[in-house]
Amino acid sequence: MPVKGYRSITVKEELYRELEKFMKEFNLTSLNDVIAFLLSSRPQQAVQAPTYELEYLRDRIDELSGRIAELESRISAVESQLQELQAIKGQQAVEDSKKRVNLLAKKSSISDIVRERKVELVSELNLKNPGKFIERARDEGIVVLEGFSYDGSQDTALIDPEFWEEFKEKIQQLNSQDEGKIAEALGAEGFKLFRFLQRSGMLYYGTDGKWHLST
């Protein structure tokens, strides 16, 4: 019967011998000391974060997740609006082209068309035979200038002769590179022609502070 305060345990013979070796190796006085030593050498359990910190982190994650979902929703709405605007813009371009074609059908001559619109770019017309149309324009006394379109492709400007003379006079009076002031001085059709000439290399701003035509 064990001494008061102690308990007896049963171990295998091989384990008992190993415990004795351990006791001698570490200069322990008894198997009880061996067991106590082994128990004290156990690794400490990982310290867990306080519950309130975990709850705070969960709340922050939930909050950020909500914000991300809201941003994704806004981005989706903006993308949808952009697609709608692009569709409307494309439809408007088709309608403008149809209006010009109808105008061509109603007018008796090209000069009538150009006289009304002041400046017409062939790239903006839905023509089956643009070359023949340009030849007719020349025959009717329309000012024809070969240049480039907005996308860098070849284009032709058809200009009302009277408007062309007025445009050249206005250009001589311009002494600013500010596009806002230029558009205000030339008007919508004049500024359209200005941009065509500029990107086609037929209009440049000189060192004398004035614009020059090279046509």
C-alpha cells in the first residue's frame, strides 16, 4: 500500500528501465522526480488572444467586406452607364449620317449642300462613291482640301468658297493658341475647319505669334 499522499502506477518493464536511465543521466533521486521533471518540461500552451480582440477584428472584417461590396456595386453601375452612353453615341452617329444622306438626296447640287453646312468632311458622309462626289464638288466650284481625319486616315474637306474667304481673314487676326478663344472667334464650323487644317499640316503657329495657312 503506497504512502499517504502518493499513488502507485504500473508501467512496462522496458519503460521502467528507460526511466531509470533517465534518472541516472539527470542525477535525479527517484522515479517520482523523473515524472515531475518530464511534466515540467512540457511546452506551454499558446496564449490565446482575448475574446474582445477577436470580436473587434471580426467586426472590422465585416465592415470592410460591406464597403468592398458597395464599391463593386457602384463600379458596376458606372460601367453600365458608360455602355449606355456609348450605345447612344453610336446611334447618334448613325442618325447624323442618315440625315446627311437625306440632305444629299434633297439638294439639287453639291454646292447647295456645302453652302448650307459651310464645311463638310467626306469621312462624315456615307457615300458609295466618294471620289466621284469630290470631282463633282470641284466642278461646282467648291473648295476641296485633301487632309486627314481624326483617326489619321485620309479625308477631304469640302468648303463653301465664301466661308473659306471669311475663314482666311479671321485666321490672319488670330494671335492666340488658346483653343477656347479660337473656337469663340471662328465659331463651330470654323473651328471644325481649323482642326482639320491643323492635323493635316496646312495650318501652323509661327514665331511671329500668328497663325499661317500653307495651302
